[in-house]
Amino acid sequence: MKMIIAIIQPHRLDEVREALGHAGVQGMTVSEVRGYGRQRGQTEIYRGAEYQIHYVPKVKMEIVVDDATAPKAVEAIRASAGQGRIGDGKIFVFDIEQAMRIRTGETGDDAI
């Protein structure tokens, strides 16, 4: 099993969710987060005054899939979240040792 963590722009969430559905992903956890990368924040103008925003709002998606689905899910995220601009986001893939569904006690791939 693999855990995929993707940090994407908030306005791309619906497109990514739809693409993941077509790739066979059945569930995910989504959190609103803030951070910065190479862009080091951004500058905005409000009522004529310039403000430096150090932490940019992003969406963090956490998805656990079986090994066979992982490459399709990663490609679906990349294709639907990417716009070719700085700040599009990152994708991280981790190995998952064990998963258990609390309600039934199922483990492994059956739990996801």
C-alpha cells in the first residue's frame, strides 16, 4: 500500500478529486494548510497598500491506495493540478506498512 500526500492550490481541488475518481481512488482526507516553497510567499495590494503574505494557502490531500493504483493516482494528481506555474504544488509517496478498518477489523488492502 502507498500513501500519497499532495499539496495543491485550493482552486484545483474539484478537478483533482474528479480525476482521482476516474483513476479508481475511493477516498481521501483533505485539509486546508498554509506554507511556502521557492516562491517565499506573495505580495498583494489591498486599498493601495502593499502587503507581504509569508504563508500561501494550499490544500493538503492524503490518499491511501494499493500498490497497483498508486502510479495512476499520482499521474491523475499531476495532470489535473498542474498548470505549469510556480506554486502548483508537490506530491509525496510513502510506503504504508499496515492499515486497519476500525469498524470491521479488516486489514491490508481490504481496509482501504
